[in-house]
Amino acid sequence: MKSANYRISIYSQIKLILLTVVTTLVPFSFISLIFTLKTNLSPSILTRDTAVVGDIPFYAGLFSNIGVLLWCTSVVICLFSYIILRQDTKANKVASFLLLSGLLTFLLLLDDFFLLHETFFPIYFGIKSHVTFTIYIVLALSLFIRYIKIIKKTEFFILLSSIAFFSLSIISDVLTDNNILNISLVLEDMFKLLGITSWLTYFARTCLHEVSNMIPGSLDKDK
């Protein structure tokens, strides 16, 4: 099979470089300016590593950071697969499912990375964490119900295991906050990491299967 030629002109490459510079520097400059005006602090706080700013060991939050990386991997896999599958009219529904799943995962990534439900929403908007959780649950249920026929054709037990782990993490969080049981925070975070890992496993395998179906002579078809 003849490989595609991806070479583009120098002029087009320069335009892409300029676009990259602009889309990076404009938000960076705007956010840094607003931050400095609002807090009177150096914008270096936004650019330096968290461990350096907080003067904490480099391994602090290790598994939390790994969880964020796994979230990010899931987002990239879903959105990249959507770009491929949308070219096939027969795979429009699957492509839409992966697109919305990628967007939902991105929302969960932002929440986990910026502690939206724990600090941002409660402090700046007065929205309690349980309200945020409820919104996430409603969004996830709406997505799964809408595409239930597609999900049934996939390895949905892996997705169910992910949901189960997330549920156990939320339950552990609630019980700990209310002192109902002396449950360690490690247990809560362990369930969350298991949920994220299972989430990534499900979507990685689903995307691999769907994209492979578009490739003539795919190994996945022979299984």
C-alpha cells in the first residue's frame, strides 16, 4: 500500500507555527495578567512546578498525577478515534458516542486536575461538591442511555466495573467526610484510580476495535 504524502509547503508550515505561538501565548499572557492584577503575586506561580512552589517532595500526589495522565490518555484516544471514524458514514453513531465520551472525560479531567468540586466551585460559586457530583452523574447517565445500543455491543462489563469503582470512591468520600466510618483517604483514592484505569481500558479497547474495523484485513476482524 502506497503511503500518503503529508509534506506541505514551507509557507504553510510557518503559518502553523505562528498559529501555535499565538494560541499558546495569548491565553498564557491573558491569564497571567489577570492573575497578577487579582492577587498581586508573581505569574511564576502559574509556570513553576507545583512541588517547587509548595516546597513539597517531588513524589507528593504521585498517584493523583498518574490518574490525570490516564484521564488525558482517554480523552486523546476518544477524540482521535472520532476524527477517524467520522469519515465513515456507517460509523457516525459510534463516532458521536466517542466524541461525547471524550468531552465528558475531558470535563472529569479538568475536575480532577484543578480540584473543581473540592475547592473551585465551593469557594468561588458556593456550589457544594455533592451538587457537582450529581451533575456529572446525570451527564454520564444521559450519555450511556442515549448510546445504550452501542454500549451493549462493546465490552461493557469493563465500563460497569469503572462505574462501580467510582461509586465506591464517592461512598468512601461521603463516609469519611461525615465521620460515619474511619475510612482512609487512601482507600477513596485507590477506588478512584481503579475507576480511571478501567475507564481508559474500556475506551481504549472500544476505539481500537472500531478503528480496526475500518482497516482492510485488520487483525481485529479475524478474532
